[in-house]
Amino acid sequence: MPSLVFAYMLGVLLMTIGSYIIRAQQPRPRNGRNA
């Protein structure tokens, strides 16, 4: 596997995990209208 493809896949994986963690750490608003 070329290093460029490996680095690209690793970056996409890290961004996906990072966005999931940030989304999970955000406090959920009790009222959807006052988000």
C-alpha cells in the first residue's frame, strides 16, 4: 500500500473519530428550538 493512500485513509479515520467524539461531548439541549 502506498504511503500516500495510507496517510489519506488515516487522516479520514482520525477526522471521523474526532468529529464523533466532539459530537458526543457536546451538551444536548433540552429544548430543540433553543439549540
